[in-house]
Amino acid sequence: ARPVRASLAPRRPEYVPSRIDDPNYVRIFDTTLRDGEQSPGATMTSAEKLVVARQLARLGVDIIEAGFPASSPDDLDAVRSIAIEVGNTPVGEDGHVPVICGLSRCNKRDIDAAWEAVRHARRPRIHTFIATSEIHMQHKLRKTPEQVVSIAREMVAYARSLGCTDVEFSPEDAGRSNREFLYHILEEVIKAGATTLNIPDTVGYTLPYEFGKLIADVKANTPGIENAIISTHCQNDLGLATANTLAGAHAGARQLEVTVNGIGERAGNASLEEVVMAIKCRRELLGGLYTGINSQHITMSSKMVQEHSGLHVQPHKAIVGANAFAHESGIHQDGMLKYKGTYEIISPDDIGLIRANEFGIVLGKLSGRHAVRSKLVELGYEITDKEFEDFFKRYKEVAEKKKRVTDEDIEALLSDEIFQP
Ligand code: KIV
């Protein structure tokens, strides 16, 4: 069915989820369709972006950054269709309608394009950014700090003047920006109407304790910050994006920018599934923080993003990698067969993963007697202890030569004359 244009659709009352009033509630801002799409080779068609956006809404993300509308007419169209459909469709048990966001640099043309794309959503947001580190201001923007502050202030005010009440501002490369300058520009954009202040570690340079301190310092030293939401945006250049994001949340950020499977520029972004499951798993240590993500949709979301972005996750990727819930060594398999909590901190059910066998056991050369015997029982074979010892010796010979021992290999070994009646 063709989506109804929001302007023609009957107006529904503004939806404000009550959970956002809770100081422990952490908003998940998903930028798979913007920063994620900036990964080399990950370009998606408008139709693909819409399919992924629908899934992000089912997953329960609070904000979908659907694209960078000024970057191309196609992207503007993609963001607009997402705003029209996904931005007006309640999902989940609480009838949540995600905020639909479009990125823009700090100039009128970009902001106009972003507004044109997102304004159809029930909860539209413009996200505007300008670099604030010395290295970026001097070499990329070729502007003085004073000029940068005045552009930021004017452009946030301009976005508000279009009728957008939800404006996010990012001082790009905040991780390498001068602190005093950062407090100053943030204070100015708050006065101009910014409602979310995102602190990007654009080049993934900070260490977790350092990034946590940056967020705590911004919170403590920026006048007016109590009326805004502090956000994190951590790139993964040193493999620290998830750790930095969690440090930011612990220090007071209540919006976390992430992507499914951690895709994004260069080494990618903080991964949604890692951040969300860490918060869920270690909630107490994080002072009771929680998100609105329905984690049972994580596996499906990961698969969809792999399919549409063409970027496949490595087998050992945390949470969603093929091996993340698989056990091969004898000691681990024995532990799992006795009690799953020995080697699993998350239940696969929690992320909507249905595994081929209940214990996630993968037979290989490291597997021990307990796991191999359990596999025989699972396949319906009962053999004596003596027969099993013979079988196990031959199993090891086969396993030495193979990466994985399949059910078919087991059947073939059992079909040898020694086990025939
Ligand atoms: O990495 C970055 O700084 C960004 C901003 C636009 C948030 O992507």
C-alpha cells in the first residue's frame, strides 16, 4: 500500500513516552541509516532503507537518524518516506513512535533539506553539526573559533525558526576539542534552542575513562545543560566505541548514538547490540540505567542490516556473530551441559536467537566425551561404554582433519560395521 502523506493524514495527539521522564532511561539513537551507510560499500536503496527503518522501529529505538538529506535527492526522498511511514506508525506495546532525524551541516541549504525530509514525521528532528577541534577548525573549516560559534548559534536558531522544536547539535571532534571552548559553544547553542547536545568522539581517539570524564565535565560546566539531553557518538578507531559509550552513559549521557552491527565510517561506530546488552546485563553496576530496546529483535535486525548493507559480521562479533553462542572446547561443553550459566552471560532467547541445538555445542577436535556422547543421545543412538570408547577414538581421528564435525559425520562414523547390529 502507498503510504499516506503525513500532511494528509489525520493528526494524532503528540506522543510523549512516559519512560523518557525517568532519569535512568537511556535513549537509543540509531544511525545505521546515516553514519552506518557511510561505510564504504554499504549504500542502500530507498526501498532498503525503508525496510531497515521499519525493523529499527520494531526493535524499539527512540530516534532513527534516517540519512543526510542534503547529500543527494535520493537520500532526501529516502528520509522523507521513512518520516511519512515509520514516523507516523506506532509500534510495540507502548505505541512508541520513533523520532525521525536528518543530519545537516551548519548551513541553510542542508538544514532546509533536512527539514523538508523529516517534517512529515510526528516527531521530527534536525541534527546539525560543525567541527570544534583546533585541527578541524584550522585545516578543514579555515574559520576562527569565534566564527564557528556564531555559525552554530545562527544555524540552530534557523532550524528552530522553521518550526522544528527538536534540534540536536554536535560539536564534531569534541573528543579533541578544547574544553572551555566546548562549554562555550554548547552554552550558546542551548540558548539558541538546541535540545540535545551530542558529544562525538569523531576519530575514536579517547580512552573510556577520558570520554567518561568529558561527559561529566560537559554536564558540570555547561550553563543551561540541565535543560538538554547529553548524547554520545563514539567511533571505533581504537576498538573502544562500546566501552566509551558505556563510560559516557555512566557519566550522565542519556542518549547513545549507535549502529546495528557497529557499521560506520572507517572502523565503525559503537554497536547497538553491544551497548544495549551491556546495559541490560550490567544494569546494577551502571546505576540502574535501562533502554527501551526489545532485545528479542536484535538477531533479526543484525541479519537484515547484513543483508541490505552487504557488510557481514565476523564470526566472533559480540552478541550477533555466528560463534557468539557456540561452544567447542571440551571443558566449556561439559560446563554448558551441566549448567548454561557457566559459559553464557546472556541467554540466546534474549536476543531472539534460535540455535541449532539447545546448548550451542559445536563438535570439533577440542570436544570432549560429554558433548560427543550427548550428541549421540540427541541423534537417538544408545551405545555401551565400551562401544563409546571405540567410537570416541575414531571420532578424534576424524575431528583432527575437519574444522567442524557435523551430524552427517557422526552418522557416517556410526554406520561403520562395528556399530551395526
Ligand atoms: O563522527 C561524527 O562526529 C559524526 C557527527 C556528525 C555526529 O558523525
